[in-house]
Amino acid sequence: MRGKSDKKYDTFERERIHVDEINAIKKISHALYSSQIPSQAKQVVIVCIGTDRITGDSLGPLVGSYLTSLDGFRVKVYGTLEHPVHAVNLREVINKVENTHRNTDVLAIDACLGKTEQIGSILVKRGPVRPGAALQKDLPAVGHVHIKGVVNAGGSMEFLTLQSTRLYDVMKMSEVIGKGIAHHFAIKPLR
């Protein structure tokens, strides 16, 4: 599930969208289109990484739960609040995706830390995401394209920073990301 070296991914570098931007949802959808993530459900799997036990790390499961709640959303999603994909089971989920969904593109969703002025930024980038990087965890890379949400500022105590991140901010970002993904797949998002 590592990033493809296919030429179609060589033209798209990165899109940075702030959660409060006007048309942020459409910008996320457009960035996914530009990254060449197919809009056909059978060609894409979404892996939402994180845990609901740490507020700042709950972005992925919140997005996954939002997407799976949408009527008509047919893309296979791994990682919800009920069944999170996290450090303990990530390798197992990657193996399942690789064995079950051959020849599909993987869109990975994860939270990250950044600079103070980057909080609220949503990054859409081709290539795999490296989960657990802020906590120096050695986890496998995931995805052909990924979306990261900057949930808080990094520093010397990342674990405590993730634990003290405001749930409101993470939920707001997860809804915008979820609606952007749904828009890309031509599903009308819930209000």
C-alpha cells in the first residue's frame, strides 16, 4: 500500500486548505480530483487512522464514522469510532486491504501536529502518510494519496498536546474533510 510510482501521481504535489476557508469542501474535492483519486467507489479504499482515546488523534475515526453514516456512500472505509485503525492493528488492516482490495487506490486520513499558524490546515498530498511520526512510532506508510489535518501545534510533548487538543476543532475538521470526500464521490453530504 505504499505510494504508487505511477506517472499519474507525478503531477500533483500538495494542496493546503484551511478548515474555515470559503468553499473548503469543494477545494478538498478538487484536490482529490487533481491527485487523481478515482471517483468510482470500487477503485478506492479509505483508511482512516487514529484512536478515539486521544482527542487529537480522533480525526481519522471521526471522518470514517461520518462517511459510513452517509446514505449511498459505497467506498469501503476502514477506521471508525467503533472500529478504529491505530498503531496496534495498522499492519493487520494494511494486510487485509492489500489482500482484499487488489488494484485499488488507497486514500489515507490522519491527524498531525504542525506549527501554531498551521492549526486548522487540511493537507491533501499524493503519496503515503506516515502515521505516528510525531510520536516517533515506527509504523508502516499508508496510502497512494493522503489527507492530514493539523489539529494542534507540535513541540516537545506531542502526546500531551494530542491529549489536550480541543474536540470541537477536531470534529469541525473531520466534518469538512468528510464532506469534501463525499463531494468527490458525488454524494450529497449531511448538513
